[in-house]
Amino acid sequence: MLICNRCNTKNLDEAKFCKKCGSNDLYDPQAEEKLEKERQRKEFIAKHKNKIIASVVILFLVACISIYFYSEKYNRIYINKLEGKCLDNEASYKILQTIYKEKCDEGDNKACFTNISMNDNLINKKWGFINKKGEIVIKPKFDEVWSFSEGLVRVKLNGKYGFIDKNGKFIIEPRFDKAYPFSEGLAGVLLNGKWGFINKSGEIVIEPKFVEAYTFSEGLAKVKLNGKYGFIDKNGEIVIEPRFDDVGYFSEGLAGVKLNGKLGFIDKKGEIVIKPKFDEIFGFWGFKEGLARVKLNEKYGFIDKSGNFIIEPRFDDVWVFSEGLAKVKLNGKWGFINKNGKIMIKPKFDDIWSFWVFKEGLAKVELNGKYGFIDKSGNFIIEPRFDDVWVFSDGLAKIELNGKYGFIDKNGEIVIEPKFNDVGYFSEGLAGAKLN
């Protein structure tokens, strides 16, 4: 409201002249108050500029999401509900299949692929199992799966771990916070923050009381108590007192141990047979095929069970022996040596599979950004044409092509098309498979 200085008549805010006397001498009695409020507003904006921008961005995103979820003929919430039901509800499955076919016909490439996947009964965000023909034999319904071991496989469902058989039936219900695969008849399990062991009937045979516990190997399992590591037997009895800073698994009668920053080896009585003096050993299984990988003064070599160097530490890196050969790194490239330290395959590869290097007679190698397999003479049996490959297991190897996973045989022939979002290894005739 504006007041006329001449006649005190009240005028509208937008007035230029007094409506009564025609004077243009008008004033706003709240001008100072308005100026103060404007100053405070500008000060607030300057002080909270980042928060205001963030709020605007969030509102924009909410609007976009709302459009994404609600504006289409088949909104995303409706589709998500159908996807959640489609495994156990045939009607939902068929409706969802019709929707994706319609979207595919409209040019939605993602919907086209999803529709194809549904035709193969693979529409899911869960893990199941396939056989060597690529057929689903255990329906995808698990959050995580591993490889079969001793007839059972650990799986995760609704945040808990249990074990199923090859028919997909729960033999041990998912009630554990974590679990390891079965080894030597027992599996480590975590309950209420402590580790123990169960048998194949799901019965607890070693009470959960350890801070850490690992898989049994050669009759003993690594455990942690009071900040130190030792070993227990299958009765849960401590046979090697927890006195080490760390330990590995027993392999070929010996286990790696760490004391005061150095590594050596003990026997099954807990006696030190190779004095801790090395900077590094192969963490889980020290000895393989009679030799152990060790690091000394920034170089790698191999020792025997007496602690003597059989292959002097002269390599930039090495890995354990597998099928008579070990990978070695020299001048940035990888090759292979035999147990006499002789180079059998010249270092020329960018990378070589890091675990059991040769498996079933072949080794994964990388060359020019692609992966293939060589034999023990260094010849390519399967040319490097894949985006990634994994070791052979049960006669098949996992491959990656264009972001999808499948399997090849030892001739390099694709036997299971790369159509899965992930797969595991074949073990005991089955492999885990996932499709998002």
C-alpha cells in the first residue's frame, strides 16, 4: 500500500499517482521493513546456496523418477511386482512376457533381450544352477551360490546361509550368518558373531566360540582366539596353540606361519621346521608339488621342505607350481619355469591366471587385451579372442563376451552361449548361473 504525502490517501502498491489528488508524491510506510526482509532473504540464499541447489536437483530427480515409474502404459512398479512373482506364479510370468514382447515391438532393445531370456525360463535376479547342456536344473531363487563340494553347495537366501543338494532341496536350512563350503565332512559356520562347524546333517559338532575359523585341510583347521592363530582338530580340540600372528592351511604336511613380521613353516605338532625369515609366502597353501613360493629381499624363488632354495629368488613375481610348471614374471611379462628353474615358456604374456595356473592341461593367458589358453609348450590351443576367461573345471571354462557369460570346451567351441549375467565354475556336473 502506498500513501499520498499530500492528502494521506491510501493507494494500491502499483499506483503511480494518487487516485484522489493526482500527486505523484507517494511513499510506502513498510519500505524499510521490506528492505530488511529482502536483505535477510539474500543473506539466507548466499548462506544456504549449496543446499538450495541440492534440493532443486532432488526435486528434479523425483519428477524424473515419477515419470519413469508412472507415466508409461506399464509403469515400473507394476512390472517390478510381476517380476517378483514370476518365478512362482505362471500368470504373472505370462503377463510379464507379453509386456516385454510389446515393448520389444516398440523398439526397446533391453525388453527384447529380456523377452528372449524369459523364453529360456531365465527371467530373474537370482542364482540357480545349470547342467553342461546349459539347461536350468535348479530354479534361480538364491541371492548367492557357490560351487558344489562333497555333494552339497552353500547358498544365500534372505540374508542367511544354508546348503542344498543337486535337486535344489535344502538339506541344511539357511539359518547361519555366514558359511564355508564342506571340506573333509565339515563346514565352518558363523552364528551370533562366533565360528563353529557343522556336519552334513546340519548338526553343530564344534560349538561356535572362535573369532575366526576356516576350512579343514589335512585334518586341521585354522582358528583365531584372543588375537592369535592356531589349529583345531575335528573334535574341536586345540592341537596347536594360538600363538602366531597369522597362519595358512596345512598342505603336504606343513603350514605357513607368521611371527614378528616374518614367515616360516610348522609341522602338525606345531613345531617350527623352517624358521620365519621370509617376507612373503603363498598365503593359503604354502607347499604345492614339493616346493613353496617365498619372497626375500624383494625377489621371489622356491624352497623345499628343508627350507633350502631350490630356485633362487631372482624373479619379480612367481606363483605356485601346478601340473609341473610355475608362472614367473620378468621385466613386466609372464612365462613359465619347471622345477629346476629352467624357463620353459618365454615371458611374453601380459597376464596369466593367478591361482592354479595350469589346470586340466591348459593355462589362461592375456595378450593384447584378449584372453585365451595355451598348452605346456606355450602354444595357443584357444586363441585370445574373449573379453575374459577362467580356468577349466569339469572340462569346461567360463568365458565373457560382450558383458555376458557362457562356457567353452577344450577346443574353444562355445557349448553354452554367453547369455547369463554371471556364472560360476562347473563342479560335480553343475554350475551356478545368474541373469539380471
